[in-house]
Amino acid sequence: MDQTLHLPTIMIVHALITLISTVVTIYMWLRNRDSRILPLLVAAGLAACAAMLLHSARSTLPLVLSSGLGLGLGVLAVGIYWQAVVAFEGGKVSLTKASLGIVLWAALWLTPVFHQSMAARTTILGLLVAGYCFLTAREIMRRARIEPLPSRSVAALANVIRGAIWLAPMPLSIFVAPAYAADGTTAPWFAFVVLANSMMIVLSLVALLMLGKERDELRYRLASERDPLTNLANRRTFVAAANKVLTSEEGGASLLLLDIDHFKVVNDTHGHAAGDQVLLAFSRAIEQHMPSGWLFARIGGEEFACLMPRMSAQKAVAVAENLRLAVADMLIPAPSFLRVTVSIGVSEAKGRGGDLDGLLATADAALYRAKADGRNCVRLYEPAVLLAETGNALALAVEQPRRRLAHMRRRAG
């Protein structure tokens, strides 16, 4: 066992592995100098390397260097790693909080009781490192609902296990054997604890890198699915989600097509920056009235769509009217305060298996009628009304040439 788990050898190997990881992190930092996380990981890695090398030379170095400074740097490394995770999660980095552990360790080291008691040093060291590990795990899981990355649980669990490993020496020292005997030899269990801790350090670092990769992948995927200005679903995402709803909902669905009135005039008169403010304010105003389960998306320049599952046409018209009034009440602080209105077309798909293209076409026909009726209104697609209007338009197109011919004949007579 002594040949297989020689403690100084384990510490030196771990220090070298940590050093290699730190060199790779330095290379990544040089290529991404704007990163808030990488310099903290570099500092944590260098502190951990120094801690391992100093403590591995415990038999040759003075105790104040090998245990006092060495273990203190180990506590500092874990504290800095905690703050690197805080930076990764978008929090405010505090080097003061990261250094509290080593400050407390140094203060206690100056007391004779702490300096002379192996049990006291083992207990305080375990509590400090485990505390930082548990804080790191809590920080990782704090945003799990907001950003559900697959590796969050792995990263958090690695830090929890690492904290538990650092708490293990306390009962082991009391009930089994002290970590270091009076003659300087180590207890057999201590080598296993150091080896397990080394494995958890590597796992926690790999898990953090996995989280970074998953976050980048999530951002790229969201960028392809969302409108960059309003952060609403784009047309492609809306079509895919709406088709799933229409094929699965037995109660059918209603569709709203919303078009901001005279939006081109806003851009031409007040500039595109003002137009962007209008789009943002409009999107947020509509979103406030959207319960979960409704699909709301920007599908064109100033055109938006909302699919409402299990919603009848009559209820959809009432919803659309409330949305129209909410938009009319907005006061948008562009360069000069602006008010806008919206025209809305409503169409209904009855039963399961509705055709999205057909639903969009009928809602567009209703929207066209809302525009023709003076804008700032809601119109429901009604085939009979549309047919009558089309017939009236055809009759007018035929009647006008006849009237002009009759008028010309009267003048000629």
C-alpha cells in the first residue's frame, strides 16, 4: 500500500497535472484577454500548484512553509476558484471573500494551540475548504432554472463531493488515526483522501469547461431561434412550434396576425432607432398579456403572430381587442414621445390537424381587411363577408366602365 499510495508522490503528480491545466488556461487567457473567468482560474491553478509542491516537501521544509504557507495557499486556491464560478455566473467578483480563508488560516497559525495541534489544523482546514466547495456548488445551481445547462448537476455534485472529502479527515483523525503521526508518517487513509480530492479537482475543472461549452452552444442555438432585437421567437421557430401545436391540439387554435400601423412613417420621420424602440415597446406590451402556452413571435419587419391553443374565434377576437387597446395606450419615449396603433387579423383552426399555411393565409386576409377599414381595429376572417366584399369590388369594377361610356355618349349627343 505504501508503494502504491505514496503521499508525496501523489501530491507531486497532482501538482504537475494542475500545472499543465494552468498552462493550458494561460494559453486560453492570452487568446481571450477580455475574459473575467480565465485569469481567476490561472490564479487558482498557480496557488494550488504551489500548495501541493510545498506540502509534498513537508519532511524537508519547515512546518511554517509546508503546512502554514502551503495549506494556506490551498485554501486560497479554492476561494479563488469559487469566485471564478461567481464570474462565470455573471456575479460580482470579490477577491476579499476569496482571501478570507487564508487570512483566517494565517491568524490561527499564529496561536500556539493551533500551531501545536494537528487535530485543530485538520479540523479548520477541512471546514475552510469544504465551506468554499459548498459555496461553489450553491453558486452553480443558483441559476439552474434560468439557464438549465446539462452539466450543472455534475459540476455542483463534484464540488459537493469534494467538500465532503475535506470534512472526512475530522472524524477519521478522531476515530481512526491522526493524519500525521508524531514521527511524521501519515495515516493510510490520508493518501486515499488526497487522491480522491485530486480527482474531484480535475472533475470540477472539466465540468466548468463543459458548462462554458454548453453555454456557448445554447447561445448559438438561441441566436438561430430568436429575433435579435426583440428576443421573440423568429418565423422559423414559430412555424415549427405552431405545426406541432396544430397537429396535437384536439381543441384547435386561433391565430392573431398583428401589424403595427404606419411603421414605415415612424422610421422615415424619426429614424430607425426610434423604430427599434417602437418594436421593443410593442413586443413587451404584448408579452405582458401572454400566458404560458401561447406562441408569440416576430415573423416580419413590423408583423407579429400569436397562436393560441384551444381558443375559439370569438374569444380570440376579445383577446385581440384587449391587445389593440393596450398598444394604443402606450407612450413610447423615442426622440419625441410616440403613440402607435396596431391592426389585427384573426383566424381559427377547428380541431386537430389544422394547416398552418392556410391559417396564416386566412389571418392575413382578415388583417388586410382591418387595414382597408382604416387600421387600428380587429377583424375576424369570415368567408361570407370576404366573398361579399370581393363581389362588390368586382361589381364596382364592371359598373365604372359602363358609367363612363354612358357619360361619354350623353356628351356626344
